[in-house]
Amino acid sequence: MVDQNVLTVFIALTAVAVLIQCGILLGLCFMSSKLSRQADRAAEVARTFLGPIQNTAEHLQVLAARMTEVGAVMHSQLRQFEQWRRGAR
């Protein structure tokens, strides 16, 4: 049969290994939650910075559309003026 002292040593080593693994798991869980909180804060900061940028981009899109309309109207009016000028000669 197995020597009682050897069995006790192996059980003790197994218990120590399980405790070490438990400590490692707790550490990973703690670091994971800490990183998650930091990522949430970083995402919130990014949202506060990107909000005005997105607003500016939307305004620039509207401005570009209006400038295109103005360009088209001016082009049309210049064509009419050119035709009128040719007819006046």
C-alpha cells in the first residue's frame, strides 16, 4: 500500500496548487474588471470628443450640398447671361 506520509505530501501539494490557481483566477478577474472600467471611461471620453466632430462633419455635408446648389444656380445664370449678351450684340 501507499505510504501515508507520501500521500499526505501529495495532497498538501495539490491543495497548495489549487490555492495558487485560485489566486491567479482572482487576480485575472480583478484585472479584467479594472480594464473593463478603464475601457468604458475611454469610450466615454472618445464619445465626448467625437460628438462635436460628428456635428461639424454633418454641418460640412450640409454646407457642401448648399455650395453645390449655389454653383449649379450660378452656372445656369451665367449661361443665361451669356446667351443674353450674345443676343444683345
